[in-house]
Amino acid sequence: MTKKVAIFISGSGSNMVSLVNSMYRQNYAWPSLVLSNKTCASGLTKAKKFNIPSVCIEPKKASGLDLDFEAEIQRELKNYKIELICLAGFMRVLSNSFVDSWPGKILNIHPSLLPKYKGLNTHKRVLENGEKLTGCTVHEVTPELDSGRILGQATVPVLPNDTVETIRLRVLEKEHILYPRTLEQFCLGRSDLVTM
Ligand code: GAR
């Protein structure tokens, strides 16, 4: 049986689109729900075009623990019999108790070569530090931010005239290849690190 996957988004959902296309092509898992914490997320429209059930649950609190918000998410996950969660540009930190209730079942993509540049504004910090190499990482989600087991990593060069936007786009292009490839290996139970 293919695993039922929920994809969490907050914005344009381009990673969600590449995950869905890959699951449809390869059948290693099934995209069963797209969940956004922002009503304005344009990724929701893309999910509708795929005919994937989508929900938007907006937290009442701007940040920090919001038990009602997470309880509603859990209800939807149960409702759609979700077995695995892929965070794809989901810009809300989930509580420890939420993460602990899905042990080894939440993946995330982060736009840096973890463990370097955890958190926000990764490309800006990469540029400021004069890095020659950056990239993206797919990892398991644990209560500590951007710190779970690394499953896949792709490198991207930083070029002399790069801006935050040019790096963002070059990294995003790699994310669209790395995330599906890593998700497939994960669903097939293969534990080798995926590198690009
Ligand atoms: C991606 O670059 C992803 O790595 C990043 O948000 C973007 C979402 O783009 N995620 C984070 O920064 C998480 N800390 P998308 O909505 O087009 O997939």
C-alpha cells in the first residue's frame, strides 16, 4: 500500500507541485492532502488544479504555541488517514508535542546545507559570509529546529554577482529535484543519504 502523504505549505507551493508530480509518476506514495496556514497561499490554487483535497487552517496566534490550531491540523490528518507529512515551505514552527506525535514521519526541506544556516534568511547570511557553496537539505523533523537526521542534500555554487534572489532561484531549482528523489528513497525504506 502506498503511503498517504500530506504536504504543508505557506506560500507558492512550488515544492509541493514537484512532490505531487513525482508521486503521480512513480507511485511510491499518494498526495492525499495539502494544508496551508495562510489563506493567501497561492499553492492552494495549484493543489485545487490537481484535485487534491486542500485545507487552510490559520492560527489565532501570530507565533508560538497555538493548541487549537494544532488540534485542528491533527483532526484533518486523521480525517484523511495521513501517514506521512512533508513540510514544503511551511513557515510555522510546530510544537514539540505535535512533532513527537509523528515520530520519524515528518520531513522538511530547508534552503541551506544543514547544519549550517538553520532558521530564516539563509541566502542573505550565506552571501554576507562570503560562502562559495550553498544548497538545500531534506531532513527528518525533530523538536529542535532544522536539526533532525539529514536524508538528502544538494549543493549549489554561489557566483560572484549573486543576489539573494538569484541564489534563491538556483537553490529552489535543486529543491524541486532533491525533495521528490529523497521522499521516494524514504518511502522505499532506503536509508542511504541522497546527494546531488
Ligand atoms: C523553499 O525554498 C523552501 O526551502 C523554503 O521555503 C521555500 C518554499 O518555496 N523553506 C524554508 O525556508 C523552511 N525553513 P515553495 O513554496 O515554492 O515550495
